[in-house]
Amino acid sequence: MSATPHQPTVTEREARQVAEAAREQDWRKPSFAKELFLGRFRLDLIHPHPLPPDEDAQRGEEFLAKLRDFCETKIDSARIEREALIPDAVINGLKELGAFGMKIDTKYGGLGLTQVYYNKALALVGSASPAIGALLSAHQSIGVPQPLKLFGTQEQKDTFLPRCARTDISAFLLTEPDVGSDPARLATAAVPDGDDYVLDGVKLWTTNGVVADLLVVMARVPKSEGHKGGITAFVVEAGSEGVTVENRNAFMGLRGLENGVTRFHQVRVPAANRIGPEGAGLKIALTTLNTGRLSLPAMCVGAGKWCLKIAREWSAAREQWGKPVAFHEAVGAKISFIAATTFALEAVLDLSSQMADENRNDIRIEAALAKLYGSEMAWLMADELVQIRGGRGFETAESLAARGERAVPAEQILRDLRINRIFEGSTEIMHLLIAREAVDAHLSVAGDLIDPDKSLSDKAKAGANAGIFYAKWLPKLVAGPGQLPRSYGEFNQQVDLSPHLRYVERSARKLARSTFYAMSRWQGRMETKQGFLGRIVDIGAELFAMSAACVRAEHLRTTEEYGREAYQLADAFCRQSRIRVDELFDRLWTNTDGVDRNVVKGVLSGTYAWLEQGIIDPSGEGPWIADATPGPATKENVHRPIR
């Protein structure tokens, strides 16, 4: 893809260097998922299940009760879908309720909820209206509050957080028309000018951007005397002169989403509004997303619960061939999948969220796995619900109601959930991001061996270090507790979950051996084996979900009256998951990756163009990527702050 005149021309190597520089380089705290990828099943890091303090739980439950009442009495999901708009009265009601300040500390006027209860709130409101869930999530998970909480000065917190808690809506602006998951090509510029920076550029898919009052904007500061330069984060007043929302975008789902195209033309931003130092923008963005990503699986859990409710009610009422469709095995298998997977997703979410609240563990991989796994599995659950509902699943809720049936928006949830596989890092990018973290230990000791730019002396030193590391590490992958019949016996409670944990332990060692073998085989070409890396990550996600499900079941056994039922769901999930893991292990080495690469070359070269004959393309005219040349706006400003 050629760069536009204002677009930086970036090589693949330069792009990787930018991404690598933005990574958190150190592991100062333990990580269950990181250990899992290294073949070490550290159950002690997640079991017994961590719990929130009583006062946090009480405050969270009190807010959930208020939010539930608001959702039931004030939110008309069908109207939002029909009008493609969240009514201003609903947004103002949520402001008054404090929903825009759920994660903001009470000293700034927020509610100070924990990550656990913030996620429960998002699951609740997202089940009432996914568009509202996205609105609140974009505002607090990646908008102004979170980066300021982590990196802002005290003056910035005092200035902006009270506004975000009660009155102002915020948005996060990184993506550009020709820049997605490759921020090295970021074109929006922030040129220093006295005590200000002057912003020029265009941002795409600005969730909340149409109604936002405050923006977090990522822009490139040119290197100059006194300025380090690089991609930098700024808080920008959305009503500033030169800020124009040029379009409100429309999508297949989330019809109430206030997502737009925002142009900056000679926008002056005070240097006091810069978050962190120059050049730290990507690091700020990635660190913000470490916990911010948990908002998406939260809404996926809510969707799973709703799918289960509808599947249960419908499958009991609908009869075929003399019995409810639920008791036909083909349908029953789908219901079992939805129930077991919803249990596991909630286990992954609650465990990751509580670990985030306690701040004892580094959860960057856990949060990424939760986002990846939650978005993929929620989509599958919604698809199965549509299939269970049959023709009624394909029919809109409005049409169902018009002919006298219950208005079940099954097709809508399928459309609304689809974006989660793209939002905040697509599945493909999440695979690469997690894979990079998973092999970090290997690259730390052996990376110089496969780096073509390193000298012979550097390679020799790396070889010596790698020899020491692998001499200690590899023997530990041969045997472990997973081979002992009585390991994890405390999970044998009427329903026996201990075999599943032994399977996880054995599979973790097998996963680490597979990764090591692949690095030895492909060395520097490992980063190009995206199919292999994706399967490695998917195996890790399943093992994490199995671990979380078992730990949650044991926790519920000791604290709730439905502990036995929780064990049953965990057992069903683990049995289903093990089948998927075994298949993924097989596909590590038996796959069509090579054939697929050859077919792709043929497709792009036109070799198979004859296959496209016999159709009409209904697409309109126009460029594949819109022109994003900086300059004054030529369109009407559709920005509409809500008061």
C-alpha cells in the first residue's frame, strides 16, 4: 500500500521497532499466563480465588441495584436500534447516576468502583443496550480518565477528572484512514509552537467522538531542538477552534454508537495538556489497554448470559416431533456450549479483574487473552442462538412483534457483537501481541542469536546466556504434577475437576516444548509464522479459561448454594475445551499454511481472476481509503455535545 504525500514511509523493520519500543519491557510482578506459556502451571497465583474487600463489594452492589433500575425503566433498547441514537435524556440520566465516573476516584467526584464491579456494570448495561455499553466503555476504559489515572499530572487530574466523572464525555483518537494496527505510520502532527502544540490531521472511527467534550489524541511531534519528538498523547477540548467532526459513521451493529471522523486543522493545544513526555504516546496507549481491554469481555459475558436465557426459554417452549427442541441432541449440544462457555467467560473475566484490582500480578497477557477469547466465543454463542431460533433468529425483533410474537433481538446481538473481534485490537493483532509476550523470555536470552544486525560477539554472548537458560528450563518440561494421578485432589468434589487441571499442567509443558521447537526450527522467520503463533495463543487461551473455570467452581462450592452446579458447568466446559486444544495441537504441524500462502500469491497476481466471472459488484465508486490530507474542513461540523 503506497503512502500518501503526508504519510510517513515506514519499512516493516521500522514498524516493528516502534511497536517494540512501546512495549512494557520488564516483568516486575508474576503473571499466571506468562508462566503458562513457559510450561509452568502456577495454580498458586490464582487459587484460592482472590476476593474483593467487603466494603468494595457493598459499594459495587449498591450501584448495580441503582443501575439495574435505571436500565429497566429508562432504557428502550428497541428505540435506540430503530432511531440509531441514544436519547440525550438517557445519557444525562447516566451522568446523574454517576455511570460516567464508575472508575474515577471518589475524591474527583467519581464512584471509585473496582474493576470487578465496573465490569459487572458494563455487562448489565450492555445487555440492555450494547451501544450504551460501548459509550461508557470508550469513555472510561480508553478515554481521558484511564490514561490520566495512570500517567497524568496532579494538575491534569484535578482539572479533567471531575468533568469526566459527571458532565463530560471523552473519546480516544488513534486510528487514521490509512493507519490501523501499524501506528509507526501515524500522520497526525503536533508541532511545538511556544507553550502550545499545533495539531493537524484526520482521525477515523472515533468512538464517542461525535458527542465528546474531551479527546485523547495521539499525534506525532517532530524531533527538533529541545523536543525529543515521537508519538505523543494529548488531552484536547473537542470544542476547540479547528476541530471538526466531519461524519457520523454507520455500522452493521451498535447503531446507537456516536462514532465519527474528526479533523484537526491548526488546533492549538497547551503543552500542559500533554500526557506524559513526548514519544510516550504508544506506551501510554498500550498500558491503558492492559486493563481497558477487560471492558469488552465484560459485555461479552453479558451477551452470553442473555443468549443462555433466550435459548433456555425458547427451547423449552418450541416443540418438534413430540418434544421440546432442547431435548433433540443437535440443539442440546448448542445449549450446553452456550451455558458452559458463559460460565468460563465469567470465570476468566472475574479472575482477571480481581487480579487487576489487587495489583499483585502483571495481567497484560491475561487481559489480552480475556479480550481475544471473550470476543471470539461470544460471537459463536450468538451465532448458535440464531441457529437455535431458526427463522425467528434471522427475523428482526420489530418484525416479530408486528406479527404478534415476542420481540427477541437475536439477529441484533449477532450484529452488535461482531465488532468486538475488531475493537481494541483485532483477533489477528491480539494473536501477534500475545505471542510476542509469550516468547519474551526466549527473546530475552536468545534474541540476539536471530537478529541479523547483531555482531558475532553479541551472538556469541547470547549463545552462552541461552545455553545456561535452556539447560535449566528444558528438563523441567519433561515431567510434572500433571502426570501424578492424585494431583489437585482438592478439586475432586462429587464432580471431579482434578483431571482437567492435570491436563492443563501437561498441556502447558507441551505448549512450551512446541514453542521452543518452532523457535529452533524457524529462528528469525518465526515472526512470519502467524498461523502457528495464532494457534499457540489459542491453546494458551483455552488453558487459561479451563484454569479459571475450575478455580471459580471451587470458589462457588465454598461460598454459594449452587456450588455443585458450578462444578458441573466447569466440567462440561473443560471437556469441550480439551477437544479444541487437542485439535489445535494437531494443527500446529498439520495445516495448510504453506498452500494458503501460494493461493494468496495467485489471487493477488490475478492468476485466479477467472473465478470472479459471472457476478455483478454492487459496490459504489470511490477510493479504497479516503484522502486524509491535512487542511481546513470542507464539511459541516456534526459535533453535538450533550448537555
